[in-house]
Amino acid sequence: MVWLAPTLYVCFQSLNKKCLLRPYYVSVHQGRAGAPVETSLPIGSPPNRKRPANEKATDDYHYEKFKKMNRRAGTVQGEGECRHRCLTWDIALQKDLDRKLFGQHLAKKVILNALTGFISNPKPKKPLTLSLHGWTGTGKNFASKIIAENIYEGGLHSHYVHLFVATLHFPHASNLTLYKDQLQLWIRGNVSACARSIFIFDEMDKMHAGLIDAIKPFLDYYDHVDGVSYQKAIFIFLSNAGAERITDVALDFWRSGRQREEIKLGDMEHALSVSAFNNKNSGFWHSSLIDRNLIDYFIPFLPLEYKHLKMCIRVEMQARGYDVDEDIVTRVADEMTFFPKEERVFSDKGCKTVFTKLDYYYDD
């Protein structure tokens, strides 16, 4: 069964400059136990179907109707059919983390152990929640991409992986209540179809405070919420919040002559949670997710050094089918900027821009 349902109310400017809210419509198919599951577009995306010409009901009517349809649950949901890629996915994950994620010994260890333990548990008590923190270019987005690719074929393009970008999908503070309702509907519908759904929230440091608390019931220790089980779902949050604290610890280790690999999770995990909780510009500001200890791991991504940039450059060369040219590797790495100004230890932008800089040397 297929019907249309609004996924986002969008602001259209009228002639008198007032903001008029109108819904976008997308196709929804019937999931298990009659629950609608949106399969086309995430919140905030443009429509791929026009609103039916014969649709005479009001926008409010449609929105309420969609909410009611989402509450239908004749049987326990959250047991939808979706399988991870293969029995040895964890081995493949470890190999990918080792080969592609550089300078992040803490992140690699925590991500691998957390995921293997969680997925191997047939009856987890709650969803797995990971909060990844660090400066731009240190590998947070890349790590979430690796996770998605090793659990589901298609990775971020899989129907079971859902990416939300705060500034794109939740741009207006005035629509906060609406975003909360729609976010709950989206998560409920997709977990109903696939218990092992993955939800990735990028730019948590730019999200409006209070919005993420809408998903608190789904992350808590409940067997079911309105007939849906969320205990096998995975939630990943990406944020720059706490990056200063991570840098301070890494720099202290460097200045004292200690190896960065000696840094332990306990050296900064608590400080990260406190930093995110008290940062007024963070989506986690005074969040019940932190206050109620619903984030399983706060994972620091350390700032990258010169040697790590060279590793990134070599991998990108190989990915493009080129032989590794150490002269070009050095020249690209030398073009990057580093901090602190006097010591020049860490890359300002991590590995984020090394890929575009390579274009200069291989421009046909």
C-alpha cells in the first residue's frame, strides 16, 4: 500500500514577506504491522512527488493523519527484516579502521569494541549511542561512513542508514516543535521497518538546543515505546564540541614527550560530556540525553599531526589509481597549516583539504 504524507513543512515567502508553512509530500509504503515507513527522502529534502491535485484536506489534517498512522501497532514493531552484510563484518570493520582512519587509536578501539559487543548481543537493554567529538578533518564523518559501509551494503546510501545535518534539516529555531514531531515520526517509522536502523546526526554543535531531547524516549531503557522496540538501533552524534579540551590533552602529552597512543579514554571522556552539556551553542546543551547518561561513549578524535596527513595523502593517491609519489606527498603536506603557531604540531584542517590539493598535481 502506498500513500502520500508530509515530511517537512517548508517556509514559502508570500508577496507580503510573511512566512507561510506548507508541507512537502513523499511516497510512503506500508511497513510491518501497518506502520508507514518513509522511503524516499529525509527531513528537509525537496519533494520528489507533487501534491495530488484532488487533495482537498487541510495541511493540519494530513499531518495529524500521518501521526495517527504512525501510532498503529497491532503487534510489537522494531523487528523489521534487515541484516548486516556478513558474519565477518567485524573483521572487515577492523581492517577498514586500521587502513583508513589515521591517528585515532582511541576512536578505533572504542568504535570496534562497542559495535561488536552491541551487535553480537541478541537482547541489548538499550540502543547503542556514540558521540564523536573533535575538530573538522579529524575523521568523525569518515568513521561514521566506515561504520555504515561495514554494517550495510550501500553504506550511507542504504535504506537503513539515515543522515541528519543540523543546518540543512533543522535550520529554523522557530520550527523547533515541528522538527521534534517529525523527527520522532521519522525514527519510529524506520525502526518499525528495520530494528537495526542507523541514525547519524551531524553538526550537533550547530543544532538548536532542546531538539535532540525529542528522541530521549527512544534511547532509554524501555523494552517498547508505543509498541516499537528501539533496543537494536544505533545512534551516532558528530560534534566539534569539546575539541579544545581534546587538543589541550594531546598537546600536554606532546610537550611532555609522551606518545599520543598513551592517551586513554578516561583522560578526556568525562570532560567531553561536561563540555557538551555546558556549551550553550551545542545541541547537547543541558540535554537529558547526557543528564540521564544515555550516551554510551563520548569518543575523542585527536588533532592530526604531519605524519598523519601524509598517510591520508598516500591513501587518496591509491584510491585514485595513482602510484604513490613521495615527492608529491611531501609537497602537499607542506602546504597545510599547523598550530600552535610556534610549535606547528597539529593540522588546522586535519585531512579534510588534502584531497582537493591533490587535484592541483594531477590536473589533466
